[in-house]
Amino acid sequence: MSWTAAAAVPAVLAVLSVSPGGRIAHVTVDPASHRGTVTGVAAACVGVRGATPGPVTVYAENHRGIVAYETVSSGSRYRLSLRPGRYVVGEFGSPIAPKPVRLHPGEIVTVNFPNVCG
């Protein structure tokens, strides 16, 4: 008879399959399980009524520099999957100052960048 158990180890999820003899047959570690997410809606800064906004790029930066970015259509939702830690999240070309974020494992933080120019 064999059995499978899931064990939560700080910041790691491990799934163990134990064979009838009691030996560990398989270990799966999900490194993404300890990440957090920063998400929101990003809009281009468009001040002229009727102008077609271009794409926007949202970035996350820490003490090492830019660690993640995503380019989306103006008014669309972005999603950055990051390791726990402190970041500033900003939108290139936006007059809105980058926002400080402290991200914990499994946490979802919302940071929106509206069109403040129009």
C-alpha cells in the first residue's frame, strides 16, 4: 500500500509519495507556490479627447533593479508574479509616482494606474 501526503514547509509546498517499504519515491516542489502577485489596471496617459492610447508597460523594481514587467493594451489588466519582498511598482511614462509594495507569499496586491491626463 502506498500513500501520498502534502506537507507545507515554510515558503515551499512539497508532495511526497511513499512506497510500501516506507521509502520516499517522489518529491515535487512547487517553487511558484511561494510567490505573490501584483495586479491592476494600467491606462496610458492620454490628454487629447479621441486620441488612441498606445500600449503601457508596468514594472516592478527592487534593490537589484527592474525584476519584472508586462506590456498591455491601455485600460487592460496586468499581472506580475514576484518573490516576496519590497518593490516599487510603476508605469513607464506615467506622471503617477511608482507605488511601494511589500509582498508576502501567496498575497495579491492591487495597484492601478488610471489615465490622470484627460
